[in-house]
Amino acid sequence: MARIICAGLGPGDPDLISVRSDRVIRAATQVAYFRKAGRRGQARAIVEGMLRPEAVELAMEYPVTTELPFDSPAYNGALAAFYDGWADRLAAMEGEVVVLCEGDPFFYGSFMHLYTRLRDRVDLQVIPGITGMAGCWHATGTPITWGDDVLSVLMGTLPEADLVAHMRKADALAVMKTGRNLPKVRRALESAGRLGDAWLIERGTMPGERVARLAEVDAADCPYFAIVLVHGHGRRPEVVE
């Protein structure tokens, strides 16, 4: 039976990898990681200089990224086949395979899709990691929540009306999967009366980190590795519709 270890890598700075993940990665003889076709991959970049010279690398290249709508049957079918294929391949391998995962594997990580396919078939271990959003709110130098603040984590892929509804109710916000959804997220924040308090954090904890007021960022600027944050200030009165 194969042994699969998923190592959470944290928000991007190699110094924020846990001691356990660091130890497992440096000892690995087989390492797998996700990436876009033709790209090096963010996970692989984080562990640069950590892998053994003889380690066998398995680049799991997504079949689609932005070419198809994320909620289309074609997109979902292509990704399901991709995860099925890699689950079969990893389960058939001999020895131990370390799978790299940015952030925390169980927090919107791609590894979750492999986990559900592998958990009853192999010896499987998952090592937690610091989430990307935690790295980003530390980059702002301001606590994200105070007291009884309610923090909502939203996906930029949600319909605009849903974003507005959640943004009006939450004290603090973290909006992930921004990228080309950033103009929609910006409009939703403005409709909810929260744009003035919103921050855009690009490449949090990584080289090239940028922290800026979202209202002051060019509307056409849609960086891929970015999260939008709205800090809490102590529990706000309930919003009356």
C-alpha cells in the first residue's frame, strides 16, 4: 500500500512552513505538486532548495484553469477526470509520496479532491499549514478581528448579489479567489458600503508583496495571488434591511 503525506506549505514564505512539513519535505524521495501547464507552480517554488537532489518530482498539471467557466459541466468533468487519474496513479506507487499543498490542505486546497479519493485506499496523512488569508492579514499589520467580531470567508466566484448580502452582515471579511473576479468583488463591496475599508493583499508573505487600499487600485488590476480583506473593529450593530 502506498503512503501519501500531504504537506501544508503555509502562505508562501518558506520560513512559515511548519517544522513537521519541513522535515517530511527534506526527507522525501517522491514529491508531487499541482501546477498550471507550462508553469513551475507556486508550491514547487516555495520548496526551492529543500528537495533532495535525487527526489523524483511529479508535476500534476491542471487540464483547465480559466479556459472554461468554473461551474460548467465541461470544466467539472475535466477536473474530475484529472483528480481520478492522479488518485489512481498515486495509489499505485510504491513507497512514500509527499504531496505539496499551499496554505492549509483542508482549507480550499486542491488536495481535498485527492483526499476524498484516496482516504480509503492508502495510508494517508495530512499536515496542517498556515492559511494564505492568515499570512495576508498579518501583512497588513492590523488584527483582522476584535472581541465578538464575526469573520466571513467568501469566494470571489460567488454571484454578486450573494457577495453583497454576506458583506453587509459580516464584521470582518476575507475574500479569496479574486483574480478576474476582482471587479465584481469591488462592486459588491461598494454596494455593501464596505469598499472604503477594504484592502488588497497581493502575494502575501512572498517576494513582491503588495498591500494597498482596494479603492485606490486600478480597476483593471486583477492579480492572481491576491486576497481582499476588511478588518473588524469590534462588533458592529446589526444592519437593518
